[in-house]
Amino acid sequence: MAKGDVKIVDTGGYAQIPVRTFVVDDLTTTSDTVIYPGEPVKIYGEEDGNYVVHLATGDPEIGTDIMVGIAASTSTATATAEGTVDVYMPLPGVVYRCKATTSTNLADGILLDTVCFDLTSTTFTVDEDEGSDENVHPLRIVDYDATAGTVDFMINPKVTILDGLNA
């Protein structure tokens, strides 16, 4: 995975974004890899899970996933031992920035679309190609930079640990 895929660009008026520590299961059990700062994570096993793991392509989805937030530290789990990771809590109104899946698609037509993440190889991108779906896709595109190939987005609280599976 890549360090710094997702960045906070606007704290939404909060003085600071709270960080919480979550348990990461051993990497063999979850078939996950080390979590790096700037990577989005979710609860492993949905509402009855005790660990966090990376989001996958097409995640998060409202009513299916519970996104915990964006990693603030490198996880400490190993192949055989549990560890922890610090995560920025996904507060309403916070704006994040990430590379777009297809930067040539960046135009006014994507503004306010709702989409998900794409994970290609080791890099998270925001999949502006996906097509807007208010009922399922929680990442609301609020701005873009065609030159840099990035999109700014907010996360719908319905998909987060702050709202859970209340779709």
C-alpha cells in the first residue's frame, strides 16, 4: 500500500480531528497488509468485527461497510501478532483529497457525485468513473483539480463508525 493516499484538506471547522486507536488482527488471519497513514480503513466483519482492515475496491458501501476513518499512523500488526493503528475519526464536514481513478474525467460533471474508493495495486483512488448512487456510495465529490488529478470529497456519516449500518 502507499503512504498518504488520502489527506485531510479542510477540517470542517473543527479545531482538530480526533484520533482513536483500533486493534489490527494479525496479517495472516485477515489476509491484509500493513496499514499506512492516509489509507482508509473499515471494521473487519462489519458490525460484529473487532478489528480494522483496509477498504477494498468498491468500498465503502452504505448498508454494507462500516468505515472507521483514515489511518493516522502505521499499524503495528505482524504476520503472527495483533497490533494497533491510530485513525482519524470521520467527522461530518471534513474534506479529504485523493487522486482520481481517471484524471482525464475531471470536469464539472463529477461535482457532487457520490462514489467509492478504487484500490489498484497499492494505491487508493476515488473512482469518479463509478457513477453516482446516493443510496450506496458515500464519498461526495465537492471539488477537483484537473491539473493535479485529484478530487476533494466528504464522507457520508451513514457509512462511518459514527452512524454504522443505518442506511
